[in-house]
Amino acid sequence: LIINFNINLRKRIEMLIFVLNAGSSSLKYQLIDIKSKELKASGLVERIGIDGILKHEIGENKKLTFELPIPTHKEAIELVLRILTNNETKVINSIDEIKAIGHRVVHGGEYFKGSAIVDDEVIRKIEELIPLAPLHNPANILGVKICKDLMPKVPNVVTFDTAFHQTMPMENFLYAVPYADYTEHHLRKYGFHGTSHYYVSQEAIKLLNKKDSKVIVCHLGNGSSVCAVKDGKSISTSMGLTPLEGLVMGTRSGDIDAGVIPYLMEKKGLNHIQILDYLNKKSGILGVSGVSSDLREVIKAANDGDKRSKIAITMLCDRIKKYLCSYAGLMHGVDAICFTAGIGENSDLIREKVCEGLEFMGIEIDKDKNSKREKGNREINTKNSKTKIFVIPTNEELVIATDTYNLLKK
């Protein structure tokens, strides 16, 4: 019986992993052949509960868009499964070929230091953490529950944005408030983008061929964070209790004097929910520039002479630079700086401005290499630079699929 069970388990996990990232009104997905690392299909469902748009990609060549009513997340997932098995868009014959489902969950608190196979206790703990991530964890849990209903025989695994940062030492995750606030109310820095920081730092370690490494990862997108990774472990990161702390982002203020909050609440007549909405959705690059939260539009406006857009870009780069210098000091040096995510991978201007003036730290960017658009991992520092500068495309879905496979294999 034991031999048969092991054979059957190996058969179950040597096939396809369905990776799901359920948001409040959206759903990202990928279907990955974990053995070959081949991306079979991917897509994004947007405007769930409104009018519904599904953007579906098969491999790298075929892109399809569907517009139709998608009232709930259940209908969204059912639609994706139909498209994966439909004659015209088919990549698998049956959903029975999906042998496991990996889910992104934003907040794992201090409960989860790694990914976990879903059971009732895991769901209970994620629900307990909803106050720490009220916008994200409920949607993440909903995705898990729907998949359990639609595919009851398929195991589910959850991977947490916060898990990679559980290696931070206490002095780096505590806030300088009474200690009882940590022990009684779980007030601490948790950090986010953990799967991205993990993936990119591991790729950098391979490129460096150095285990005792000091790597700084800049995950720059609409939401952004910086992470200090020493010997493959996160020791500090810019985001905190929530994703609001840290860098200037698309619509988030990032680091701000706490005294600003009651001041603005009084001046603008805002309650605690409204002030959080103000700092999360109306600030950052959008708030300063007044143009857009999309950095591409802000750069275009700056090139056309818009003064506030120029200021927003400088604020963004200076804040990143501040964290780079801080983390280099924290680790007593830095072997590599990595840029990843939408802005980090695609904006040569931001990479150049971030590295500009850091030659005293041995950081020298090669402007010609930096300006080239190439796929895959690449090095953009000069030959004389003591610190490597890498552009490394992130792959959070592959991390989730790999964790799912490895947990079930055990």
C-alpha cells in the first residue's frame, strides 16, 4: 500500500500546476508545467462584478480578449477553466490534468514562514489575519474556497508575500513603540513582495556564484519595495505593517511623518478610513505630479517640461537611493543591486537616476548596456564597477508553482 501510494503521489505531482492570484475585483492566473517550467497559458480577469474583461494568452504568441458579464469570482474561475479546455483555446483536454493549485496570499503574519498545504486550520489562520490585510486576504481566501468547491480532489497550496521576510531580526522588524504593542497587537514590520524578492535574489546569487552574498533587490512597479538579502535571507525591507510604508509609489505616499495623519484629518475633515484611502490611493507619484500614477505618462510629461512630474521622478529615485545606501550600510557592503518588476525591468531612466552619484560606493552603471532592451537576466554595470547591477525579470508564479510541487512531493 505504501509503495502504491508513493507511485500515485508522484504521478499526481508530475504534471500541471494552476497558479491563482485572486484580488478584490480581479484574477490573475497561470498554468505551468512544473517539470519543464513551460508556461502553458496565462491571463487576467478584470472588473469582476462590473462588466468583465478576460485577457488570455497561450504561450507567448496567441493573445485573446473576451468581454462579457462576470458577476462573481466563482464565474471568473469557471470561465478560465472552460477556456483552458475549450476546443478553440484548448491547452489541456480536461481540468483533471490540473494536479495542484497554488495561491498567492498577501499576509501570513507570524504564523507562516513558508508555503503551506491548505486545510481548515490554515484557512482559519489566514482569516484571523484579515485585520492586517483587509483588502487582500479576504479575496485570497475566496479564491482558495472556490477552487476547493470546483475541484475538490485537487490539493491547494498557499504562498505568502510576507513569508520570505520572516528571517528579519527583531531589531529590524520592531517599531520604536512600547513593546507590548508587538506582543499584544502584533504591531511590527512584515514586508511584502516576498516571492519576488526571493526569486530575484536567488537568481542574483547564481549570477554572482557566491553564497556569502549581499544583495539588494529593488522591486519597482505601481507598488514598490526594496529588500536587503544577506546570504539568501531577508534581513530588512522597506514595506512595513502594511504595503503603505517605504518608497514613493504609484498612488501610495510611502514613508511619511506620523504627525501628518492627524494634521490632515483635522484640516480636511477626514476619518481614519478616508485618510488611509488618501495616502494609499491619491498620493505618491499621482499626488505629486497630478498627471497619473503610470510612471510612463509622468516621464512623458516631464520630458515635455512639466515641473511637478520632474519633481515626482526625482522624489521616487531619491527615496530608492536612500534605501540602497541604508541597506549597504546594514550589510557592511553590497555585491549586487537588482532591478525588477514593471518599472525596474523597463525604465532605463529610473535605473540610471537611482545609480547616479553612487560611484563612491563602487556602483557604476553602463549607460549603453542600461539603455538596451533585452529579455532575460542581464548585467548593466561598467567593467570597473565593484558592485554588480542586474536587471532580473521576476517570476512570482514560478515560485508559487515550485513551492506547491515541492510541498506535495514531500
